[in-house]
Amino acid sequence: MTDLTPPVAQTRAHSFTTHGIAIDDPYAWLKDPNYPEVDDPDVLAYLEAENAYFEEVMAPHKPLVDRLYDEMKARIKEDESSVPQKDGDWLYWTAYETGGQYRKWWRKPILSGAEGPAAGGADELLLDEPALAEGKEYFRLGAFSISNNARLLAYAIDDSGAERFEVRIKDLETGEHLPEVIPGMLSEIVWTADDSAFLYGLANDQWRTDNARLHRLGTPVADDILLYHEADEGFRVGLGETSARNWIVISTGDHVTSEVRLVPANDPTAEPIVVSPRRVGREYDVDEHDGTLFIHTNDIDPQFRLCTAPIDAPDAWQELIAPSPHFYMTGVECYAKFFVVEGREDGLDRLAIHRYDAPNVAQRIDFPEATYAAGFGDNPEYDMDVLRIGYESMVTPGTVYDYDVATGGLTVLKVQEIPSGYDAAKYRTERLKMAARDGTDVPVSIVYPADHVRGGPLFLYAYGAYGHAIPPGFSTGRLSLLDRGFAYAIAHIRGGDDLGQQWYLDGKLEKRENTFNDFVDVARGLIADGWTSAGKIAIAGRSAGGELMGAVVNSDPELWGAVIADVPFVDVLNTMLDADLPLTPGEWPEWGNPVEDAAAFALIRSYSPYDNVRRQAYPPMFISGGLNDPRVTYWEPAKWAAKLRATKTDNNVLLLKTNMGAGHGGKSGRFESLREAAEEHAFVLWQMGVEG
């Protein structure tokens, strides 16, 4: 608790009726009527008052924040660089400079007859992110696409956090920029085969990419050609290319349905080939090899299968690899001599090589640890014999391998360097199972000090939405908790696809409560097994994981010693009722449509964290938001904090911090984001009574 007086938001009468039920929302005024412009003086005054209170409350803990920040920064190699990778006649890599917040992008030519990553001509600076970010409160590089002839670079930048990017084109031979600039972009950039043009997509007024456009170099942007427009307001358009770069992929879909069009890379205005017309509930994606389409789909099974079809009969799918109850196929990519399949087997990443003449024989790449994260990395060329792979675990720093497809040999190219030192032998990791209340076993990845004494503090993290799995990877920031006696656990709850797409389906729509119950039951299981005790668990989630935080502090507040809710999606009912908001129509398949469906309205109303704040004691809470966030709008955390302050019966600390110049990802720059992590860790240590 604190003796300082927190801000008190005004209440203003506001109510509406839907499906015959009246809803009072006295904090609705915190949504600026001019949004996405936020200039209402009362709104800004409240957010600034909360920020000032945050600074006052945290001021005595600044030495701890500074210590944590220094620890975290000392674990980062300041002049970090990526492993160079060959693409055509060049080696490409990125590198930070000591003290730099942002990367520089480099390449050098591969001289004829030269071998190895060090061979070649002089280094050439492609893009200087630090220079682009100079003087800006926020900076983010989006799309980055080099033309096939390696002469031109098209890239996109966002300097507000609003995720409306500006496209620029650089001539890499002269170092000069072409005159055309494209604002408002939200997509990848794909070059045509002759490099005379590229495809991109614009964000519409609702921040949805509903189009694919062709820009011909040297022509006015106003003359760009609309190649595709998506009429369904819930769908979004994406761009890509097949591995051989001979087809440009225009995809469209929502969270449950997809549709793919192909256009020849050498004739982008040709009539697109629709691979298969959309069918509600069916997802698919496509690659191509030698005139055959490879189609990765969940058409008959949520575990996905692999089909093929000739390019001239793209809807005539024939099964190549059948679905498996134990293997969740997450992706397929074609190369000249083989194709690769990624997925998870009983929740653990599995990578495999398949030959075209024996497609059902898998050459697996095995890893020894009980819980880990692995995936194919940057492999840009179509004809490759050695593949780049990334690997890490909760105790193993990020490791980059080259995998020789012919021999099956793995060669370590790089292990994440931790300048202040790291000894993996000081930590242990396990994969646990905790029984949920309906009998379902929920996997838990946990890491703890080797000399850990059970019963102490534990940090529990989860997400549980959109079929997004949380990999059990490595974190240098986490070490600051482990080294102070914490155990750290990731709950792989339903709503993510950690155990397959059915795991995701079992945590959405009318089964949404499973997500919240799983998290609470994992916590109770960890308590029952002696890992910790009630009140000694710090919990964290961001975005839809912040919704999870809001639900479990309403249902089981006594379990939690501290709560971190970053950009939390907590005003679920109001957001899903507002079809004018950028994301809402596309979100209805995920959450339900309460506008048209009374049952969906009742369901969302039953768990929406903001609508279920009640008179009870709540744990200490740290809530964050971003003024320019187009995903979780700033007023969601603001309304939630205001309502909690007015309703809760305890004296525990509640903080709201709004980044006034950032969006969904918080502050940009690797060190600024570390500062925010240090603040959150300091809050947890303070509230848990752990010495800093």
C-alpha cells in the first residue's frame, strides 16, 4: 500500500440497451470521441494524472529499477550481430553498435570462388535504423524487401506506434531514395519478377488491410493498380510469395477461414488463380514446387494435413500426409530437393525433412531437452542443402545451427552471448502437467534455480488466445527473478494451440471459461505440489493475456501476490459491440458477435473483466496501455483502472501507466523496452516482499 492519493476518474452517466439488457458505463467518456485523434482535455488530464501518480509511487523504488535495468542490460551483448546468411550473390546480416537502440542492416558481395561467411567484398550498409529513429520517441521498422536483382530496397517505417507504415524505396547502388513515398501501408512488400514493381496493401480507415495494390516504380502512387479488394469487413489481406518466387500469394481470411489467390510473379496483373474458394471454418496456406501446389489445411482435421494439387487444377486436392492425433502440423515449406514440415508432437516442437519421392518418410531433427523451442530460421534460397535452425529452452540461450540435410549433422554457428556471465548448470527446467477442474491435463513449463527451495515466490505467465502458443524459450530478463529465488512457470492453457488446434478451439467462444479455469487450476496445482503458496504467485499477461489477468483477479484474487497486465483487452463487451473499431468485425469469430447474437452477448458479459469488477479485495496491480495502440485501445486499461479504484475494498497498490507516444508493443528501442521490464520486475519484487 501507499500513502499517496491516487487519481479519481469522474463518473458520467452513460447507458445503452442491447438484447433488452441495460448496461451502465460511467467511464465511457474516457474514449475520446475524436479517436484515433486523442485531444480531449479531460481524457488527457486523467491519463497524465495516472502517469504522475505512477511516477510518485515508483519513485522510492527507482534504485531497484536501476539495479534491475543494469542487470538486464549487462546480459545483452551491445554489439550483437546476426549470423550472415547467403541470398543470391550476397551475404546479409544485421548488427547493433555499442549503445545503439536499433539495428543496422548490412551485406557484402560473395566473390567468385570464395567460400565461408567471411569471404567476399566490402561491407555495404543497407539501412541505418539508428539514423531513421534519431529524435523520435518511437520507431519501428516494418516490411523490409530487397528486389530480386539486389539493387533496390523497399522498406516501411512507423514512428508513432499506430502501425500505419510509410514505404520508402532506396537505390542500393547510388544510396539515394526514389521520390515516391507510400503512406498508410500495413502489409508485407513483394517484388515482381522483373523488379519494375512491387505489391503492398494499405490500411483502411478501420485499420484493416482489405486490398492488394501494385506500385510501378517511377509512377505516381495515386496511379497504383488495385489487384484485389476484400469485401468482407472481417477479413484481412496478406501478401507473400512461394519459395521459388515464381508466384505471388494474395491471401485473405479471418481467425477461422482463409482463401488464397496466386498471381504470376512475371505477370502480376494476370487474372489471379483462386486455389479453392473460401469455406467457413476451413483454413489453408500454399507453397509450390515444380507445378504442384502443396496445401497445408485443416479441412478434415484440426491437426492439419498436407495435400497436393496441380497448378492448373488447384481445387483438386489429394492427400499427401494424413493428419495425426499426436502431431499438430503448423507449417510446410518447399525447397528444390525436399520440403520441410514443422509442428508440435504432444506439445513439443518437431522439425522434419521430407523428400518428394518418399513424402511420408520423415527425417526428423531431434533435440535432447525435455522442454524447448525450435524452428527453421532464415532460409531464403530455393535450392539449399544446408538449413538454418534456431533453438532455445528455458535454460539454454538462443542457439543458431546449420543443419546438413544430406548427413543430418548440426553445426553450431552461434550461441547467445551473455556478457555478464551465465551458467546453465545453476538452473533446472521441467515440463509438468496440472489437472484442470474438468480433468484435462494442462502442460506447464517451469524453470527454477538449482538450489531452489519450494514454497517460495513463483511467477506465472500465460496468454491463451488466438491459437497462439507460448514457447518455453530463454529470457535474460527472467534471470533477475530466478536469481532472487523465484520459480518461473508458463501455463500452456487452452485458447493457445500448444497441444494442437483443438486445444485452441477448446478455449474460445462458448468454451472461453476453460482458459481462465486452466490458469487458476494450474496455480492451485502448483500450490498443492508445494512449489509455492497462495499470495506468493505473481502473474502476468499482455493483450488477450491481459484479459486473462482481468478474469482471474475477479474470480480468485486471493491467489495472487502481484499482477502485471500489459495493454490488457479487458473491455471485451463494449469492444465487441462496436463494429466501427478497427479490429471488431474480424474478432467476432474469436469471441462471438454480441451485436447480433444474444447468447454471445450474455457469454461475453459473463466474463468481460471490466463488466465484472466487484466490491472485493484485489491484489496489487500494475496496468499499462499505449495511447496510439490500434489493437487494444488506450481507454480499455484506463476504464478498467478507474473502475477498479472506485470499486475495490483493499488498500493495495494499483498503478496505470499509459505510454503517450507508443502503441501495442510499448516503447521501442531495445534499452527502452528493458527499462519497462525493469519497472515491472521491481513492482513484483516490492509487492512480494523480496529483497532487491
